[in-house]
Amino acid sequence: VGGVSVAAEVGGEVRVGVVEVPVLGETYLAVSGSGATRNGSAVHASSCTQVDQALVATGFGYRASRRRHQAEVVAQVLPVVRDIRRYGAASVDLCSVACGRVDAYFERGLQPWDLAAGSLVAREAGAVVGGLHGAPASEELAVAAAPGLFEALHGLLAPLGADRD
């Protein structure tokens, strides 16, 4: 599932984000401090707090060496969570967290254009978005999850080295 995302950054902070998902007929919009919407209606992150009940989305890099390690991480995560999903576009995955379609998402190797709009939508919908050990979401690792789930997912991903190849 592909999407088009556009973000406006002011003073180093993303203030507006829009993600269009044509195949689903969905448009997500977030304005910093004003919440997030899908097709004009407010969206909210899931209330899931149990990692074993979490539906988790992820993605894979283009380089074989990176995908190999990502597959090893997913192989360790899969038995611990409810299930894994792969949609194909980071911005769409982040919006899926925002609307509760999935409970969490993680991926290594994202670029700023992958993260900007979708991360704002997820945060404005109440999700926690970040990296490991207090780092911001970045190319190293982006994790987005329902507030009560973020720490548990972090605790699962950190010892697996999800932020490295």
C-alpha cells in the first residue's frame, strides 16, 4: 500500500503533515497541537498495552545485509506479539498506528521524508514515536506505538539490536 506524504517544517519542527493513501481512499492530516484526522474525522492510537496482544507493522530495507538482520529481528519478535504486518510504506504504517489499524510499528533505515508527515500524524493521534534509549525516531530506528505499549516494544527491540545492521 503506497502513499504520498507532505510535511511542513518550521524551525526544525514538523508542524503540518498530510498523508494520502489513494488505494484506501484515505487522507490523514495533522497540525502540531491540534490532533490528527482521517478523511476529516479524528483518529486515535490503539489502547493496547500488552505486547502479546499487539498487532505490529514493520518494513525492510533495500540492502540484502540489512534485510537479513531485520528478518532475524522479526523472527524473534513474531512469537512474542499477536502478529506482524507489512504494508509497504512507512508513512502509511505510521498512519495505521494513528488510527489503531495496528498497535505498533518499527523499522530501520527510514529517511526524513519517510518519517516527517506520518510521525506527526501518529503523535497527534496519541502514539509515542521515538527510537531506542530515548533517541528520536531516525534512520537508526523508528518505533511508534500506543502509549502503554511503546516501552514494552522498546524492551523487546533493544536487546535484539533492531537499530543496527
